[in-house]
Amino acid sequence: RHFERFLGKSVCRIKNVTATQIADFHCFLQKLGLKTNSVNSYMSSLRAIYNAALSEGLVTVRENPFARLRLKREETAKRAIPSEAIREIAAQDLRERPDLERAADLSIFSFMAFGMPFVDIVNLRKENIRGGEITRRKTGTQIRIEITSGMKALIRKYRNDTPFIFDLGLTSPDHTNNQEYKRLLSRQNRALREIGERLGLKIKLTSYVMRHTWASEALAHHVPVAVISQAMGHSSEKTTRCYLSSLDQSELNKANKQITRFLNNLLRKGYETYLRNKSKPD
């Protein structure tokens, strides 16, 4: 859509794309006020489409217009919060605001599940639970997460009749890259932002903060970087991946238990209170 706006038309032949045009598009994105990494993402996506067309022989060119494009990634600001803030989020009584309660619960589940991204939580199916573990694939790597007592309490709390562990009201069978999911993500982040403001957090609370926080806490607990990398499903760290094949599953489970121990009793007691309140007559 950005490229269409830049061109002023919806049709552009691949063979007509020039290096000058790509450079101008890069400037166009910058003038929109987009952050450096957002500009890089759009440029990389366009380049990937172009290179796919070349590799499939759909077009032949004398010079690749992206050949001189250099994208320097900007280091993102630190987005981790201290473990005490995680404790405060989990301990809040948000029953008067179901939207905030659900947002808090899903963010805590993310933290306890190796910093699982929100999109993966949305798509998490009951069939992913096997033998007391959540098994899923990310970037071609199988990730196994032992279900702790705290995670079990949250799964029970949101028990439902759909194929998904968390019934978030989406109707599309594919929850990724559709308008329904984007609205849900936006609602999740709005709720988290309000929770963060209630707690006076200096860092803007979003769905991705828990992923950063889990990694930071793991490092603070002296968990080897190779273990962290495998747990989070990273694939770009070639040096780290050389060590991954020798890691034992128990190391991952041990690391996650160590990091999330303080939440288990709190969530288990919270779930028991939830059941008692639910059984009381109105």
C-alpha cells in the first residue's frame, strides 16, 4: 500500500523498477515519519518480492535495483520490565474490568511460556499440549515448554469448547495477518498500556514487553545465551545455533521454572479464588 501511494497507481511492472525509484521510495517512507526499523521492514519486504520474481525467472534485468540498497538496523530501546512489575501485574484484582484482566493474564502466560509472542498465544491449540508440555514450531525449530502450575491455572481459567487454548473470539481459522487479529492485538496493547499506567511503569507496556523481559530475566539468572536462544526460537544467531543441538530439554524446563517460580503459587491461589467466587450465587 505504501508503494502504491508512492507510485500513484496500483500497477507497476517488475521490469520497470529502477534503482532511482527504490532510492526515492526509501526517502518517501522516511518523510512519512516512520521509524528506521519500520522503513527497513517495508524495503526488505519489497526487495524479497522482487528477488522472488527473479529467482522464479519471471523477469530478467541487467541490474538489480536493490543492489545498492543498504539498510542499517537501529537498535531498539530496552523494553524489559523488572520481575517485581510482573508480580504486580499478576497480583492485581481486575475483576471489575474483564478486558484488563484477560490482557494481564495473557501477558503473564506469555512470560511464563519463554516469552511467547502474542500471535502464537492466539494460535495456540489444545493439540499443542502433549504430556504436560506445550509443543510448537517457530522458525523451523521445535519448542517444548513444560506447563508449570501457574500456566495450568491460567489454562483452566480460560477453559473453552473451541480448538484453541484461549478463546479470544476470532472467527477466522487462520488468526495470522488478518483484520480480526490486528484489532485483537490493538485491544490487547491498549489494555496493557492502561495496566502499565495504573502501576506507574516507566516503560510502555505492550504484548512484546514480556518477551524482552523473559530474556532479560533469564540472562540475570545466568541462563546461557544458547539456552535462551533455543527457548525463544531464534534462528538468526548462527554462532549460538552451533551449540543448540547439544542442549538437553531439562535445561530449558529448569530455566523456565527458575524464572517463573514466583508466579506459580500466586496464580494457583488466584485460580482457586476465582473458582470460589464463580460458585457463589449472585
